Amino acid sequence: MKTWKMAVLGVAAIGFSAMSANAGELDILKPRVPADQIAAAKAMKPPFAVTQDMIAKGKDVFNGAGTCYTCHGAAGDGNGPGAAGMDPAPRNFTNSKFEQVRTAGEMFWVVSNGSPLQPAMVGFVTAGQITEKQAWEAVIYERSLGCGGDMSCVEGSADWVSKQPVHEEAAGNLKPEFLNTAAK
Ligand code: HEC
């Protein structure tokens, strides 16, 4: 009897936590980098060749010094233990559509300076928690989660991103406020 009750409670708890895991991400088309800095951010490139070795180093930062997994989840899907109730929710890096619209440089800017739209995503470099090199490594690892084995996608230059098709889901959100405007 007791075991039966616990099993039911367990299932209920799993159902509840899955539902309330987070409040949902903000639109991927809404840039995080302020308008006066976005061109420079988009043009930034990793200061090293993007290799499997760098991806592995980034994984160590993500799960280690950077503590990124606590919010973004061990799988990088945005469902880490710290994500509960966060609004907007941590980015899901396994969504390949995100990598299609964001350059690695823009992501690096956020890891350096923080997200103007979510104070929980602090500037890990300016706060001194990780170095610039570690921030680039973490970004490269995060991109690899949605890019599969496509290294040009992992590198995510502005040139590469501009060639990606704008998917339907995103096209519906192409309102002026989501395009290259200053972050609110
Ligand atoms: C305390 C929770 C938390 C931690 C720890 C955290 N993040 Fe985030 N991160 C967030 C949230 C929440 C967002 C969504 C913010 C937004 O939508 O602007 C986010 C967004 C991002 C973005 C995407 C911004 C965009 O362009 O849409 C990147 C890149 C990122 N985080 C990288 C990292 C890296 C790398 C680390 C570890 C060094 C890290 N985060 C650690 C909460 C966190």
C-alpha cells in the first residue's frame, strides 16, 4: 500500500516538475546585444580554430568552472535545476533553429556581459568567473549541441548565419521589435 502511494506521488511529482520546469524561452529572433554594439558582436570570431578538441574543452567549462549546466541543463536543453520558474527561461541550445539565427560572437557577448533581458544570465567574464578563452570554448560547445557535426555551423560566423533560411516559426515573429533593435 505504502509503495503504491509513493509510486503515484512520484509520477505526480515528475509530471508537475515537467510542466513547471521553466516559463519558456524568449524569441530567438530578438537580439540580446544592444543595437550600438551588435555589428561588432556579430563580426567577432573564436580566437582559435574550431575543433573537436575545443568543443571538449567547452564541455568542461559548461559543466565545471562556468556552472552553465545549472540553468541550461546537463543536456543543454534549458532545463537545469536552476531553471525552475525563470522567466525568460534559459536558452535551449539543442534547438538547431537558434544556431541558425545567432552568431557565435553574439553569444560570446552575452557570456561576457550578461543578458540585458535576464539578470540571472550574468556576465561571466566581466564578473571574473571565467576567462574570455573559456567563454569562447563554452559558446562553441553550446553551438555543437544544435549543429550536429557541421563545423561551419559550430563556428557560426555572421556570413554563415546570413545564409541560413528563415524558418516558418521564426518568420511569424519578424516584427520590428525583434529585428536588430536595442535590447529593452
Ligand atoms: C543562473 C542561471 C544561468 C547560468 C548559470 C547560465 N545561464 Fe546562460 N542564460 C540564462 C538565461 C535565463 C538565459 C536567457 C536569457 C535571455 O533570454 O536573454 C540565458 C541565455 C544564454 C545565452 C543566449 C543568449 C541569446 O543570444 O539568446 C547564452 C549564449 C548563454 N546563456 C550562455 C551561458 C554560458 C556559456 C554559461 C556558463 C558560463 C551560462 N549561460 C550560464 C541563465 C543562465
